[in-house]
Amino acid sequence: MKRQNIILLIFGTTIAACTVQKQQQIDRASAPVVTPCVFQNLQPAPSWICNVPVTDIDIQAVGMAEKSAAGINYMKDIARIAALSDLSEKLKVRVDAQLKQCTELTSGDRLLSIDSKKSDIEIVVNKSLGNSPVRKFLVGPEGRIYVLIGLDKLGTKKLIEKSIIEPFKGDLALCQGYKIQK
């Protein structure tokens, strides 16, 4: 009897150990892989360099400029332009989503009117973003310059409203019932 108990105890312990080991392997496999943010020379970098969201910024973009003999102000301008271009694309995606919502409320005739205004909307977005301030600025270890540009929730909301309402001034009935999402 004692021999059977000892064998059962060893068998039970072995099964329990295998189960715990298997669970640990599953936990490791399902855990998200966190890649550290690094510069191109593999030195640690602030997380915003890798487009990790920054607190209080709703929509953001990072621009980078290579080291240049033209000087730091030139490099900062190049990095800012790159960030503005990226931010503009991200904002256009949001505006298009809002317009899609608007077109669902309208008829086919009005859909053509919205398509004809797309270039006007793009102009408003680009013109409005020109005043976006640089939120963060950093000279990297290899001499590259990085800038962060972004809009808070209120700024994003106002810019989306302006980008949609301004091109349709003469046709306010086009998107009757249109509301900006909060």
C-alpha cells in the first residue's frame, strides 16, 4: 500500500510540474513582444521617437533630418516638414472617416459633391497644420534631428470640423445631421 502511495505521489508531482511548465511556456508565447526604442546606432531613444503615443497628444507625427552642413535650423525645418507631411496624412484619414459618416447620411448626388471637394479639404488640412508647434525636439547621437508635432483632442476636433465645414460653405444642407465625433 505504501509503495502504491509513493508511486501515485511521484506520478502526481510529475504531472503537476509538467502542467506548470507548459502554462509558463504558453504565458511567454502569448505575452506581447516589447521592442525597445533605439536610434539607428542602437543606443536607447525616447519612446516618442518610435511613435509611442505621448500623453495629451491625440494625433502625432515624428520627423527626422540627417546631419547637414547647412546647420541645425535647416535640419530642424526639414524634420518639421517631414513630421507635418506625416501628420497631414494621418489627419486626412480621420477627415475621410468623418466624411464617410456624412456620405452615409446623403444621397448619391451629394456623394459626387463630396468627391469634388476632396482637394479643397486637403488644402484646408495642409494650411491649418502649418501653424502646428514642435512639441519635442532632440539631436540624436549621430547628429540627426528628431521633432515631434501633434494636436491635442480639442485641436484635432476643431481642425476636422474646419476641414469639413469650410469647403462646403455654400452647401450646408449637404451634411444635415453631420456631427463631429467626440
